[in-house]
Amino acid sequence: MRVIVTKSYDEMSRVAADELAACVRDNPACVLGLATGTTPIGLYADLVSDFEAGRLSFAGVTSFNLDEYVGLEGTHPQSYRYFMNKNLFDHVDIDIAHTHVPSGLGDDDGKVSSEYELAIRQAGGVDLQLLGIGPNGHIGFNEPTDHFPVATHRVELTESTRVANSRLFDSLDEVPRYARTMGIGTIMRARKIVLVASGENKAQILRDAIEGPVTPMVPASILQFHPNVVVVADDKAGALLSR
Ligand code: GLP
């Protein structure tokens, strides 16, 4: 695991954006795994700037997002499909038909989830998976529990995640109770992983995840077993790391 602690959020964003840009330049037909949350907004803005400056093209890229709230249509302003369109897809030359976000709809969860897994496999697997980290150590929406869920699945969100994410909704009541997320196995199959973390509220959990014991109670700790991970933290999130 390579750990980079930057001097600022802007530098964290640029360093992480460069990782994604290098992946796209090396293989213009690469498969990117993408993440939502406040943390990656800056790096998506940097990728848009690279595109606008003619330094980067997403024309051949396929993408798979980590997760989506169950019950929200892609037109809902808090859906992750909406987030991705607003922060990246609407501003670059990616073919929108080649962008995938797990559906928040559909009753037959097993079918929806297994179709998502199949689509990732048929695309050749994820070359680079971008991750944020939840305040409780979740990646995607894989919440702390007694095991590492393997495949894409429906998950009940913990109260702490609903409270943390309620800042983006009008009230806690409006935060969905369930989400659909890639599993830990799905994430670990990516050939490379870039995890971004920003802010002092991530400092302790980031330390637990990358320097503590590997446990499903800190889902991100599994990344210690992945052979090709880059962690990019800003100064505040990296403040408690010992190396
Ligand atoms: C959500 C997403 C995660 C993300 C996390 C942290 O719960 N499902 O993928 O990493 O938020 O978000 P933020 O970057 O806003 O702290």
C-alpha cells in the first residue's frame, strides 16, 4: 500500500486525479470504478479541467459506480447517478451508455445485483477503483458487520451513515434506509484501488483502516490485503498516521 499525505484538499484532489488520468492515458478503453461523496468532487473537477484543456479524453472509457440509494431514481438530486452526471459525465466526452450506476429501483434485488456483477465481468473487470471512506470505515456502502460481503447486494444503512449523509438531504427522514452496493469482493477484484480521504473527521478511521487489524468491523481495512492500493489523504485526514 502506498500512502500519500498531501498539504491540502486541492493537492489531494490533483494527486488522485492524476492517478485516474494516467489509467485513462495508458489504456483509453479502461474500466473505471467511480465513487461519490463530498471527497471526490475536487478530483472530478480536475478531470473536467484536463478534458477541457485537451489533455484527456474519456471517449473510450467504461465506468461502474460503487453504489446507489434504493428508492431514488437517477433524476433525484441526491441519487448517485445524478451526482455523477453533474460532477463528471455531463462535462466530458464519455459515452453515457458506457456509464453504469447500480439501479436504485427494481424489486428483484438478487437479479439486479447479479446483473451488475455480470456487466462488470463482461466489461473485463475494473482497472482502477476510486474509493472514499465513510466515517465508520465503510467503502461503497459496505457497512461494519461480522463478515465481508462478497458481491453486489442490497444493504441496510446504519443509523450513523444515515445521520452522516443527512447533511445532503432536507431531513433525516428523507435519507433512504437501504442502498445497493458493490461487495467487498467486487471492490477487491479491481486491478488498482485509489482511496481518497479528507478532513479531520476521517483521521481516526483512516488510521484504523490502514494501520489497525483487518476486520469487517472496519470494512476499509480489507484493503491492506490488496496488492495495488494508493491512499491519498489530505493533511487533516492523514494527521494520525504513523508513517
Ligand atoms: C457515502 C458513499 C461512500 C463515500 C462516503 C463518504 O456513504 N456511499 O462511497 O465514501 O459517503 O463520503 P464523503 O466523501 O462525503 O465523506
